[in-house]
Amino acid sequence: MEVMDSGRIGGGLRISADVIAKIARLATLEVEGVKEISTGTMGVQGLFGKVNLQKPVSVQFTEDVAEITVSIIVDYGCKIPPLCEKIQENVKSSVQNMTSITVSKVNIVVTGVAQESAQPAM
């Protein structure tokens, strides 16, 4: 899916959903407490080798308005609700500022918690 803006002087503008997903991914990783972007959980299906993993960032368009869903793994010990609010604000503002595309929703799916890193022994 591409968003087109034919109101440009001397030509048009097309922004791919992949570009919007990349902006959302980078904006998510900027927030402290996000360990990584996740592709979803494998569950029991992963044991049998046939896995249908979801995309870590998906973008859906409805009449030139984007709805973005980001799957993440959070750092151990962080408070998840405030973290998700920061991610939503950062993704929405980044996408809207860089592309001028209206973002109606930013859904966050927390797929895991990263293990606490062990302190090196002295």
C-alpha cells in the first residue's frame, strides 16, 4: 500500500507502508525500556518448524489515515503502561512529522520481557 499526494507542484509523492513501518520502528527503539522489536511468539507451532510469524511493525491504511501496530520486548523491571504511552507518542509524532500522514492509532503488543542481565563477578 502506498499513500499518494497528487497536490505537489510538478509531480506526485508516494510513501510506501514499508517506509512508515521503518520510521515507526526507529521511533520505538528511541524509547528507553524497549529491548527490541519483536516478530511475535512462536508458541507450539515453532516446535514443528512451520511458523507464521507476524511482522514486527505493521501499517494499515484507511482513507489515507494510518493505524500502526508495533510488537516489542521490554527491559526487565520497567513499568509497561507508561512505556507504551511514550512509544505511542513518539511513533505518532515521528510518522506525522516526517510524512504528513495522519496516524489514528498506535497499538503496542508486548510479546516478552528481556531477562535481567547478569552482573560480571569481580
